[in-house]
Amino acid sequence: MVTTQDTKTSAFPVDWNESIDSGATFMFDPMHFPYPVSPLLQSTMGPAFATGFTTAVNEYNLPIHTVEVCHRNHYRYDRQVMKQPASDEEMRQISEAAEASMQREVGRMMDQWHDEHLPNITSRLNRLRNLDVEGASPDELVKMLDEVGVIHTDFWRIHFRVVLPMFMSMQLFDEFYAEVFEGTESDAHALVVGALSESIKGGMGLSDLAALARTLGLESLFRETTTDSLPSKLEATEQGRQFLARLDAYLADYGLRQDLFEYTTPTWQEDPTIALASIRSYLLIGRDARADYAAKAQSAEDASTAAREHLAAYPEAVRGQFEAMLQFGRDGAFMQEEHHFYIDQQGIALLRLFYLKVGQRLAEAGAIERADDIFMLHIDEVRRLTGDSETGSDGDGVRATVATRRDEMRQAHTMAPPPFIGDPPTGPPPNGNPMERAIMRFFGGPPQKSDVAGQLKGNAGSKGVATGIARIARTLDDASHVEPGEILVAVTTTPPWTPLFGVASAVVTETGGALSHCAIVAREYGIPAVVGVHGATTAIKPGQRITVDGTSGIVTLDS
Amino acid sequence: MTHHSSGPQCPLVWLHHAPSSRADAGGKGASLSQLAALGAPVPNAFALTTQAWRWFAISLGLPRRAMDVNERDLPRVRADIMTAPLQDFIAEAISDGYLAFQTLLGDDLALAVRSSATTEDSSSFSFAGLHDTILDVRTPAALESAIRQCWASLWSDRAHAYRMVNGFATETAEIAVVVQQLVRSDVSFVAFTTDPIHDRDDHLVITATWGLGEAIVSGLVVPDQVVVGADGSILDYTIGGKHMMVIPGTGRDEGIRHVAVPRLLQSQPALSREQVTAITTMTRSLSARLGYEADLEGGFADGSLYLFQARPITTIAAQPPAVSMRLEEQLSVSRQ
């Protein structure tokens, strides 16, 4: 399974057997956590994710007993501990209970979302917004930290209550389509694009801002100015200020997003550079996201009509099943975007802003130097410093810890984390039921090797072929420099990257499968995508001309 | 309509107009006309009578009895049937029948063309499956070809051998052809007025599957199997494999297709409780008046129940009660 990374694994010291039960296998998840994660994220999201996920799977009677998260060299690993039935009979009961539960949840997924999950998320997001960090006493602040910990756990519990039926519903549609039609996976996905999710609306907002910039006569300013100096240049004119006011209004709704699952990167509200870069690109290429969306929705309707005509001679039961499955597929694709917008983006962004305020208090008390030093601390350390009114006394020790951890993080960036730690995984991933197949198609399965020189093989993510210059991006900041027509090549793309899909001509990622976020968004934006291409960001050189065939899952490099 | 003077009377009879005899309309045609007379929901159908066949066969000098023909001459006999010109009055009758369906069905015209030999579906010998059925026939040319194919199947190797072995060697082999509106069944069934498994004549056994009934009759699938008690309650519903189904062509493409049943539907019961009740009520009502134990082939389309044919059950007489035998094996015995 490990190829080129094997040689670098020696540089990844793991004192494994001392702390972990023998037989345990923890998997690396480069799709969500490709880079070292900050100590505060480790110590908050680690337990929140594990507890929230575990609670959700137990509420759904799934055969997973617990989910565990651990970190080594600041890289995040996790594992799922399966239930151990004592008998075949118990095994049967477990799997029947899981199946019944998932069937029920898929059937009521949208109702649950609107009636239960979304209100629960929204109330928690509002609570995070409204916590009075500045005015809290040390005791109140400690209580607040605990409350936020509970909210964070709730986020992950709701997250998995949403995504498990979501994957199931997308998988059920894809499998049904494969059984009834002769087409490819891409043909199936053509029917389910066009959901008007919040992230599509977010893209439309950027496109509207680009149109506004043109109307206000700001096009040449956008053309001639680097994104870094755009805010100050805009501030200098009346039209510029008008534009900035509209941008602020947009960011109030859509600016709670940042790069990766991490606290350390600023939100778009704090740093609008990436939003401005997207607006600039949209302006340059004249992208009209609303027209694109309408065309996409229409093409999905046309594809669905053709499918219905094909099924006209089929028994009513099949036609009825098709309509139900098509709705599942569309709901699933919609929920993929929607849950990201509310939980993965706004949730983490507001957690960052909360901890940053706590960091500000600690900095004012002299415990740390800068507010964002808080991200280098563990939550226990933060709690202790917060509750201690005489924090200044411990200042030197804490500052040293922060400095050490920053060094460790930098060091960790040079390491190549192995795909797993602990005992090697036993056999291929399970593939026995729709849920397992869906998870497989989310993460993308084991790496594939191409036998053809100059070709890389991955999973077909979004159909079509495009040729262009490769833009290798490790961070969203790198990615925001993508020029119209260039091909975005990244380890993973998280939801905040999605507006760039309206600029790039294609996308290649190292992680993910046909149901991954990247693949789904590429389909929504109608650009070719090959996902799960092992080692793409190193095999493809910056500026190299490449051809992405999103239908076959092959990337060809120009020599 | 002037052909009456140039040939025998009535080469075409509409089965719901008047009782038709086995000698004229064949076993299938006769039972359909009986079902129609009893008020059963049978689709419109006509029979191209045995007289049409007789005139065609005589004019070509075809053999009349199984003993008259050597097995190796059968391919030539069949080729003659497929290619020789039809007498005008037969061609006109077929054309009249087609036009009548066109008036009735318009663009939806799709037909089931079924062999109806005089010996088949008798109470002792089923002859089932020996002669051809052609489904989803839509054009005049396809109809003529399907009728010829039914005729030719009278002289299939298997049909010839069956007659030689079962004591029909000296009988004149005659065949009519039933042309019926094709009902695009969402779910099809064969209902048995008696329970061959438990040897209970107060039970009813229903087999059912998705799509056209051809999937059950041809043994393509293991259908669902329902046992209904004397009081109409479902005593047992066993879900069959149902991995394939037979469906009509799509759009302008005529002719049936075999397609896979989506996995989720394979394990779903093909019949609802209400459908089982509807079949049971109709089957019980008909079986008393038919005067013999029968299997009834039918289907549901757009929520309505249709019957396509009734056949006497021959296995009751032929087989001792064999509880250990699976129903599908029994069916294949009765149908091969």
C-alpha cells in the first residue's frame, strides 16, 4: 500500500507500542487533515469528533462501537472500533438493526435536517457568536470553555447524524442507476447536479460582486491591482467603498469559512483576500454563476427526462423506485454542501473566533504573547491559564511551550505521515453493504497505479476532459492564485476552495473518491475532476501542462 | 370485407363476441372466449382460426399428422410456412384485425401473438410452452411474421416429438393464433385454483413477479409464491429471487427485453395485500364457473387487473401429492 512514502516513514517517529493496545490500526485521513494540526485543535476537535461520532453511530445502531482519534507528530489519525458480536445470531441482529435504522434515516433525512438538525446547529452557532468573552470573569470563562467543548461535540454528533444517511442516499441512487441503466457513474451524476445549496449560493454571491465591480467601473482597478493591496485601493474611492460595503454584507453571510479543518487560518471575514481573488477571477473570465447554475439545473432536468423515457416500459415499481432514488441522490448531493456550510465551515470558523478572543484575554493578561498563540496550547493548558487570575507568573514557561510547539509544527510539515500507524490493516476495506461501499467511494479506496508512463491514475470524479497549466496548491492561499484556465492540483480541497472551481478549468486531488466533497463540487461547477491521485502534488510539477480526463480518471503529463 | 366469397367463412373471430370452439380457435382461444363470456377482464383479442391454417397448409401441401413427416424434414416445413405467400383472404383478415386494433389502441398498439393449438390446454395434456408466443408486436409486417412463427411452431422438433410420444401421432395437427392486446403489466401472476403443494383444494397458490408474465412461464425467475387460505388470508408469502424481468420495448422499439431487476426490488414482494385479495376473489369466482381446476395467467397494469389466459391444471392428475417438491419444480413439470 505504501510506496514512495515508505522511505520517508523513518522520519516519522512513532513510539507506538507504549501507548496503544496491540492490534490497533489508526488511519491517516489526508482528505480532511493533510497537514499537521494545531495543539488546540488536537485537544478540542480530537475528543469532540471521537465522542460526537461515537454517539451518532450508537444512536443509529451501527456496528461501530467507538471512534478514537490520536495525534502523532501533530498529524491526526483515527480508527473505528467495531462491535464484537459474541455469536452469529448477535451479528445478524446488529446488522439488521443498522440496516433498519439507516433505511429509516434515509427516508426522513430532509425532514430531520429542517426540523431538528438545522435548528440545533443554528442555535449553537448563535450561542458561539454571542458568548461574552471580554466581559466574563475567570470562573465564567472556564465554564464557557466547557460549554464550547460540549457545543463542539454536538457539532460532530449532528455532523455524523447528517452525513451517514447522506452517503447512504447518494450510494443508493448510484447503485440503482448502475443496475437499471447502461451508462457510467458520470451519467448517473448528471441527473443529481443542480441543487441550490448554500455553497452554490455563496458562489453566486461572488459572481454578483464581480458584476457589481463592473457596474461601478472598478474593472480596471481589479485588473491592475494585486489582491493584497485591493482593500486599501478600494477604500480610496466612493465606488470602492460602495463595493466594500456590499462585500462586508456578503461576508457576514458567507465569510465564516477558512482553509482546512484548522483554527490557525483566518476566516474570510478577517481576511477578505481570497474572496477578492475569486471576485477578480470571476470578473476577468466574465463568469455568471447564476447562468451557470441555471444551465446545470436544466441539464440535470434533461438527463432526468431522458432517464424517465428510457424507463417508460418498465414496471411501475421500477419507475417509482427511480423517482425515490433520484430524490435521494439529489438530497444527498444537496446535504453534502449544506452540512459543510453550517457545520464544517461556520462551526469551525466560530470556534476559531471564540478561541481567538480567549487568546486575546490571555495575551492581555501576559500569559501569552499574541492572541493566536492560544492555538499552540492544549485545551487543558488554556483552561488552567484562564482560571488562574495570576497567569502572568507562569508567562515564561507558557511562552517557551508555544515557541517549542511552533518549531514542532514547522518540523512536522517536513515529514511524510504514513497512511496508518500501529498494526497493518487486515485485508481490503469492507465492501459488503451500501454504507461500506459509500464510505469507500468517499475516501476513494487504495491508491491506483497507472502502467502507462506519463500517466497518473485516480478516481473519475467529474466527467469531461481539460488541458491546462498545473497550479500546485498546498493551501487555499496558494490556490487563490489560480489563473483562469489553469488546473488546480492539491492534496485535498476543502469547501472554502469551491469558488475557485469557477476559475480553474479542472481539478486533481490526491484524496477522495466519487462521493468526496471535491468530486461533488466539481460536478456542480461542471469542470473535470480526477480525485484520489496518489502523489499528484509531487508527480505533477508547477507550470507543467497536463490533461485531466475526469471520465476515465486519468491524468496525462506533457513531457 | 369482400373476401367471404373467395374462401371459407370467418378466418378471424373476436373472442369476446361469441363463444368459440376449441376446434376453431384452439385451446387458448376457446378458454379466452369462455373467460370473456364469464365477464373476466380479458384484453381484446381475435383468433385467426384453424380454418385459416388449414387452407394455408393444404395449399402448400404441408403434412397434417405427426406420423406423416420425418423429423429431418421439419426445417423445410417450417421454412415453407415462414415464406410461402398467404392467400388473399387470410392476409386481408390479418389486416382487418390489425386495423381494428389500431382504431382501438392508436399509437399504443402493442400485441401479444400466441399459438393456440387444438390439442393444447386440454385437461390431460397441457402442450404448454411447446408452441411459440411473440410479445410486443406493433407493425403489420411484424404481425404477419409472428403469425407465421406460431404456425411454424406447430412443427417444431419438440412439438413433433411430443405428439409422437404422447399418442397424437395420428391426429391432425391444427393450430389457431390468438392475437391479443399486449397489457404492459407492472406485475404478473399465475394463480392456481388449487394448492399442489399441500394438496388442498380449498387453498389458492399465486406466483408473481415484476413485469410481463413471460418471466414466470418461461422459468426465467423464481417468482414470489403466495398461499391463500380458504378464508382469503395469506398463509404464506415466500419472496422469490426475481433477478430478471421481461418488459416491452421502449419507445418505437418493438419486442420484449430481458432486463435485470434492481436489487432493492428483488427482495420486495411483487404483490400487495390488496392485489392478492383481488386475484383471490376473481380466481375463486371464476374457478367455480369454469368447471375445472385452472391456472390463470394475468397481470396488473396501471392499477387494473387483467387476465390473459386460463389453463386446466394437468399436474393434479399426473402427479401424486408430493409435499417435498418445490412449487417451481412442479410448475416446470406442468409447463415443459
